[in-house]
Amino acid sequence: MNKKFEKFLDETMKKLLDGDGEIFKYLEKKYKYLSIEEIEETGVGFYITYKLSKEYNFPLIEKTFRIGDLNCDINTLNYGAGFLLYIENGVISLLEIYTYGEEVWPSEIESYKFHYTDTKRKISYWFGIN
């Protein structure tokens, strides 16, 4: 993974985990204990699988849901990109990054800008939890 993509990925996760409510705070704390287990290229994006460190010893919540309200305008894509963050039993398990319009993921990203589809960013609004 090159440094530019690593920076893009880190900024993506920070944006996905930035929000009001206890669940965002919970997930943000947990993110420090994650490491990338696998990156699978799909041609139009990536599946990034995470694993939780054995050092993590806080209680888990039994909630499974997705966060998918973040999009990104990327200079080398006509239609931009989207993200789905999968949380299984309170643990971030997978980040799916994909292009719109079936564009091939660019080999280089020079500039990008994130934006939310829902500025409220309330998980409880989507999934019935705080």
C-alpha cells in the first residue's frame, strides 16, 4: 500500500467515524485497535478486511450495521466513489470502497473531497441505536 493510498484510507475512516452519538465515539476508540488483515482489489474499488487486536479488552456491543453516508469526489474519476463500513457485533470488520458508474479505480489519486449524503449523521436515525 503506497503512502498516498494509506493517507486516503486513514482520512476516509476518520470521516466515516466522525459524528454525534455514543456509537461513533465507541467505534472511534475501537479503530485504534484495528489492523488491516487483507486488501482485495476488485477493479472498481477495494474490500479492506480489519482484525481487532488481542490487546482490546473493552466490552463489545451486539450490534451489526453499516455506515454508508460518505461519498468522495476524486479528480481522476468522472462519478466519484462511495464507501460502506461494515460493523459486526460492534466491531469494524470491512470497508468497501467502490466507484460509481463502473469506472476502474485509478492508479493515482491527486486530489479528493469528501461529502456526506446525510449531514445529520445520526446512527440512531438509521439503525435505532445511539
